[in-house]
Amino acid sequence: MKVYKYRSIEKDVFNRDFETIKNNSFYSSSYNMLNDPFDIYFDEEISQVISLLKVLFPYQELDNFENQFKEVLNFKEEIGVYCLSKDFLNEQLWAYYASSYSGYCIEYDLEKLIDKGQNYDFQYNFEIDYRSNIPTLGIDDLTNLQDDFIKKCLLLKNLHGNMKRK
């Protein structure tokens, strides 16, 4: 499957793109460099539940669980994000990410890009889900980590530019 990366014509972006293509690699931004403030953005209720449990059941295991949960939430600080599109004719993406139609678009073969033999850095390939509401992580989300927890933490994007809390 072909996928596309829209790029601006800024010199530093072009030079980075040129180097990554030359070296058969890619550059992934940290989440705090993403331009949408609602990327990797969610509310969570699990910390409140943990705090309540610690009052009711003051066991060391709950402290350990709380620390591990915080590590999971802070994992976003350590990952890189590489966003691609399935559409090379998206006017909005050309306008926003490709210097108002004066930039360029890089075509990738997704199967080759995610092939560990060619790009060992590429870890996961996820589809983004577009929503109008900010997701809330609840205790129930811990029972289905792949479909609920990870999706709510990392894979939801703002649908119309006006995300709201539920």
C-alpha cells in the first residue's frame, strides 16, 4: 500500500528529509512537537481510583501499581510519531503540511517502511480514529489494553478542530 508524507519547503525540513531518504530511515517527532494540541491528549480517571484504593487498602502493591501506571502515561514522552496519509490529493494536507501547496509529498511503500529488516526503528503501525470528544481512560480500559487503553492514549485525533470533554 502506498502512503504519503506531506512536507514543507523549509530548508531544514528538506535537508532532514533528504538525509533520511538517503540513509533509508525516517524522522519521527516527539509528541510535544506535534501541531495539534489534542494529539495524544486524554482525560483519565484511573489515578483517582488508585488514590481511593490506597486509602481503603494501604498496601505496597498499590504504590507499585500507581508508579507503573504513571510510567505508562509518561511513555508518550519517549515515543516518536510518524504520521502518514493514504491520500496524496488531500487539499487540506497540502495546504497545511506542504507550505500552502508549494511543498512536496513523499510516497512510501508501507510494507517496506514497516519491514523490520529495512527499518528496525519502526515499531507499530496504527490507524488513527477521528473523534469529536476527548477520550477518558477509565478502569474498564485496563481490561482491553490494545483496543481501549492504547487507542484512547495514542490513536485518537481531533475530528473537526473543536474537541470537547464528554
